Amino acid sequence: MKAINNALDLLLQKLNNWGEHLVLMLPNIFIALVLLIATFYIARLLRKWIERFINRFSHSAALNNLITTLIYIAILLVGFFFVLSVLQLDGVVISLLAGVGIIGLALGFAFQDIAANFISGVIIAVQKPFSVGDMIETNGYLGMIERITLRTVDVRKTTGELVRLPNKMVFENPVTNFSYQHVRRVDLDMGVSFAEDLEKVQQVIITTLQDVKNRVKTRDIEVMYDEFGDSSINLVVRFWVTYKRQFDYVSAKSDAIIRIKKAFDREGITIPFPIRTMDFAMKGGETLSEELQKVTNGQAQNDKPQDGE
């Protein structure tokens, strides 16, 4: 019975101490509540102001949202730690900071690929090596960029398929941006007969391609002879076209081929094709013509009418 009374006395003493401490802490609690409300209010105002400010310099919605969100969370954390300090809970603050560090380290190892894609997305958003609508080639994929997020770059291939490339792959590998200068050079490899007047061929091609589709008129058409081939003199035709989509390049190249073929037909210029002799390796070293002659003679003998028929 005495033990129970002692326990009750101890409990009442503890409650009494807590009550006295709560009364003493009432001013601190009131200040902490005011500080907490002010923190949310200030964080919301700063977020709106920073968002309007960043939109003047950056057109990436994902990056702008990331920056404003991080600033908003940082302000809330600072205010929260101040509230704990006012409530004389400094030990809790230290424990929380240590816990956040340990959790962050563990999550970093567990989600390192996600973190790498996220950081790569931030760098891509800042550097802007390409934008939505650009035609790029990377990691073996050629297509138009349809969307850029902080995790992936979505590429619509020329054949219609949508490929979502992780930002880490795009960031760490070469990227060819065909839309960067809005022009692209078309190269045509072809050959003409050894008997042709090469200077005439040059002039015919240059004249023919003056009005080819999408051609940039400020750049000259180049016709350069490259080598003596097996059955032709090979040359390269180069000209520049305006480039917004892959169809601009393909249609200009097709139009150039049609125009050159018509011009060559009209001027009597020959585009030779290789001639090959097929060796059937007949037995006894006999040639194919000798073997065909034997077959022909044998069939002629069989077609002759026999005596008595």
C-alpha cells in the first residue's frame, strides 16, 4: 500500500512539474505558433514572387517549378527549426538534422540512377542544348523532341514511334541537333561516263538545281569530282536547304534527283552502271558459250525428222 502511495505521489509531482513548465512555456508556445504561421505566409509570398522572377529568364516549366518548390521547402524548414528552437527543443533539431543526413545518404545509394537522371535533367534544362520541336539524333534514335522533363527526353521517331530516353543517356552521349541552325546540307553521290565533258556536267547540275525545293539561295551549289571509279567518274553534289522537319530534307533530296535525271536525259549525259560477267565454272575448262553451243546443236539434231516418218 505504501508503494502505491509513493507511486501516486511521484506521478502527481511529475504532473505538477509539467503543468508549471507548461505555464512558463505559454509565451514561447504563442511565439512559436506566430512564427510558424508567419513562415507559411512568407514562404508562399516568396514562392509567387520568385516564380514570376524566374519566368522572365527561363522558359522551362519543369525547371522553374523545381526551383520554386525547393526554395519553398527550404524556407519552411528554416522556420520549423526556429520554432523548435523557441520551444527549447534544440536537441530535437540536432537529431532531425542528423536523421535527414543519414536518410539522404541511404536514399542516394538506393536511387542513384533516378538521382543521376534528375541531375542530368536539371543541367539540360539550364544549358538548353536542344528544345521541344528540334530534330535530334542520339543513342541511335533519330526523331523530333516532343517533351523534356526532369527525368526523360521524349523523342518521336520519323517512323512514328515515341522513345523516352533517360536524361542520363542523353547527357552522357553525343547528340546531333539538326535544327540548331535551321539549315542542313544535302549531299548527293553519283557518277558520269568517262566520255562526258566534265565541265559541262558541272554547269548542267548547277543550273538544274537553282530552283530545287527549300534551297537556301544565299549558298552556292557545289559540284566536286571525287574519284575515278570502276565504270564512272564519281562526283558529289552539295547544296543547302532550310530545315524545320525531316521531310524538308528528304523532299529536297528527292526533288534534286528527279531534276538531275531529267536534265541528263535532255542533254544526253550518261549515268553508267557497272557490268559484271558471271562465271559458271563449267567442267573441263569449257566456256559457257561452248557449252551452250553443244546444247543448241543437240536440240537441233533431235528436231530433225527421222527417215520413214
